Amino acid sequence: MEIRNIAIIAHVDHGKTTLTDALMHQTNMADEDVSMDSNVLEKERGITIYSKNTSLIYKNTKINIVDTPGHADFSSEVERILRSIDSVLLLVDAQEGPMPQTRFVLQKSLELNLKPIVVINKIDRSAARPNEVRTMVFELFISLGASDEQLDFETIYTIAKQGIAKLKINDQSDDLTPLLDLILEKVIPASSDEMNKKPLRMQSFNLAYDNYLGRMAIGRIYEGQVKKGMTVIIKESEDKYRTGKISNVFTFYGLNRKEIDLAVAGDIVMIAGLPDIYIGETICENKDQTILPAIKIDEPTISLDLMVNSSPFAGQEGKYVTNSKLKERLEKELEVNVGLKIDFNTTSGFYKIYGRGELHIAIFLENMRREDFELQVSQPKVIIKNEGGIKQEPYEELIIDVPREMAGMVIDKLSKRKGKMIDMKSKQDSQRLIFEIPTRGIMGYRGDFIIDTKGKGIFTSRVIGFKEYAGTIDKYELGSMVSMETGKALAYALWNLERRGRIYIHPNTNVYSGMVIGDVSKGKDMWVNPIKGKKLTNMRASGSDDSIILTPPMEITLERGLEIMKDDEFLEITPKNIRLRKESLIQVRKSKK
């Protein structure tokens, strides 16, 4: 049986998972109610976070498919996958056209000499412009330095939600057969008799865990064959290696894994029996074989400090609250999260976490709290480098789609944050603004953007690298409303505090001294008493003693907390609550001179 290996890549929400699901359903490899986005967080957020392997059988050919994330913060998931496949399906929304992550994943594919198949999806939308979008994709190929062969890409048009593909827009089609046939025609077979005869060489690009089998490696067999029970050499570098024995071999069959005794070159498999295997290591038959090129990942852009929860409510909600458990969990995360870096050698009682973006770190922290960990983190900060005596910081390309009447306000705010507008494109009733801006300028702005555009704007970005430090960025920051008492917040007290700013908590919420319960519009911190009740008398004032109506609070989520917290605050994270608190829980009163 021939093998084809492909990955589906695109910007977030352009339809990667929907198309993968449709391919699985048409080839009867999965039921209609089964989706690739099986993780709880993926279902809640409606995005792909982790890359996943699947396969389908079509015309006696096995097609291995890797579904990849579309959000820029999870680009490390994409980078390590591209090395293991032979072609990519580049999905582009027929209305939105190429977006920041489209450029990133295409650039990585072209650098590896892959020849993409362009899939223009969602052609059934009323505002779809497939011909114009194809021209935009072609221009993107040129700007990224694609070769003549890569520029001669195939284009196919799809409605992934309905499971329809067309080689030409006006073709009649009721399924995805044209796309499947195109994959067989254009993607080079991954296996051959010549490759099977060579000694084994495979490389792990992902890890999995089984309660009975332990850690397992997912990788592509480049040469030779993998057999159950065979002894192998695991090479970290040319002169650093160790031995191991493969206990089980699994192939992907639909969304399930199927145990086999032997797998051949070109296939993507999962192997067990190597408890110390890591991503990127070469698995081979003898120590003299050359290792496969290392999997390179773009460097992190932001960092924060992570430590044991030390608030007055510490230990009340979580199961794992000690430093040893925290360190053990962080070490486990490093095994599978290649985009994350952790410095364990700090001497101040915290661990320094380096990540690709706020969402990347937020997903990691969310997983920890759902595993019953309690912890607290500091304000995220961008990583500053010094190259050749020049101070550098990360920059991002920012693409914003807003209604015309709101464009001026957005341009003004981003300009104050050191954003430089490099292009403006007019659409039907909106403007597309393209900025180059320091990551520092974006941090803390997403929430304001939603408010400023009344939820009508689209905000996407991608890291473009480190450039010269932009200098001081003047941001208008709200002050924090901080509780000076410990107890249960009362509706009457919150009603009186509403006029000072936004409230973050509901009545009857337990608070402690030093906990941030809201913000203050004047820009200075204000310590307040949220547990203060109304003094009772035996006289009732007509109208004023009716039930109190409070404005719904702006509840703190992980992403929102990381965005709005200040440099003298911690974000307390527990399985049941997320709280903002001051680093010092005691109010420091300035003496009058």
C-alpha cells in the first residue's frame, strides 16, 4: 500500500479541522459526530491547540494527515510537524484572504522546499472573493521568495462544512473526491522498496502518554523498518547516544491507533518502550548512522515568573500546592511543549517561564489549574536582547479589520504605542490596517480594542522577529481598586464603589486584604472596604432602601488577568478561582511632608 504524508496548515478559523473531519467522514474513517478537536480546551475555545495525527484509506493508498493549530502562539506545533510530511494543504478563507499565520506557515513550508496545494475554503459565503484571494496568495508566494516550481501550485476550491471540493469554481461536485484525487496525483509517495532496505532511521516530532505503556514517541520513519521488540540506538547528537528496546508499534487508523508488528519507511507511527525519548531525537539501528537534522523552533518572545501560591486563601482549593509538585509538573511540560522554556536555576523562590505569547502561556496555566494545581504568576514581559551592542525586542505584524468610522481611533491608539502603519486597504465597508509594532505595544491593548470597536473589529498578529528597541511606550493605565479588609464582599459596598471604576467581583465573594477587586478610572491605586455594610436605623427612606441593582462585573479570566495586571501584582490561579492581588498585601501609606 502506498503512503502519502500531508499536513493541513492555515490561519486560525480558516477551516483546517472542519476539512480534516469532512475527509474522515467521507472515507468512513470516523463517525459524523467525531471531531479532531477532542481536547476539552479546544472544544471550549473553538480552536486547535495541539497538532494531531490521523489517517485515511483512499484507493488503496494510506494518507497520513496532521491537523495543525492556526494561532500564532502555537506555531512551535506547526514547525516540528512540517519536517515529517511531504506536502501541505494551505487553507485560505475565500473572504478574509491571507492572514498573519498564513504567511508564517507558508514561509516555513517554502523553506523546507515543500510544494503546497492551495485550498480556498468557504466559497459559499456571500462576501467570498475566491479569484481575488487566489491572486493574493500568488503575490504572497512571490513575496516569500518561492521557487518557480513552488509558484506553479495547484488550487482547489472547497466548502469544508458541506464536504464539497471543486477543481474549478463552476464545477458540479457533492463531495471531496476532487481533493482526494489531487492529493494522490500531486503528493510524492513517501515509501519505496529502496528506502525499506536501508537501516532504520526515524525521528520523533511529538510525544504521547499511556497509563500502561508510559511515554510514547510519534515520528516518521525516513529509512528502514520498525519492528516490535527490536533494539535501537537513540541519538541526541553524533557522539551522544543510548540504547533502547521498542516494545510496541502503533499505526494511525482513522482517529484510533492500531497495534502492528512492523512499519515501513514513509509511515508515521507511534512507538512505546523508550521511556526517555525526546522530541527531535534520531532513532536508528547502529551508532555510526548520521542523525537527522534537528527540529528548530523559533525563540520565545515573553516571560513571566511562576511560583507557589502565597495568598491568604492558599491551599483551600487545590490539591498540589507545594514547590516540589510544581517543579515536577513543569519538568513534565517541557517534554512535550517544545515552544516553552523554563529556568529552574532562579534563587528567589520562583521559576522563569518563557513562551511564544500570552495565549500560549495561558493554555499551559489553564491545564495546570484543571489538574488541581495552585500557583501565582507575575506580569508577562517581553524578552529584551542585546545583539552587537544594540538593544532589541520582539516585533509583530498586526492586521486589523475595522469599520471605516473606527479606523482613525485605532490608528491613533496604535501610533501612541509605537505602531507603524505599513499598509491600508479598503474593503466594502471596512478598512484593513497593517502595522509593524513592538510586542510591548500590543500587550494590554486587546481588551481596549474590543471595547473601542464595539466587538466589530478583527485583531490578528504574528511575531516577525527581534528589532531595535522602540523606547518608552506611554500607555494610559487604570489604577487598581484594592481591598483593605478580609471577609465577604457586600452588595451595598460594591454599589458605592461602582462610581469609581469597573468591579471584578460579585457580591458575597470572599476577599482578602491586598486583593484587587476592580479598577479605578483616575489611574492611581485606591484601597477600599468592600465588606462595609449599611448602617441600620429604625427609619426607612422611601425609594432609597429598595433592592440594589449592580452593574455586572468584569470577571477575571486567565487571558484578561495576564493582560490587565500591573508589575506590582500577581495573578493567583487555583482550580476554582482566578484572582488579582498586590505583591504586597499591606497598604503602604506615604508619609506627609
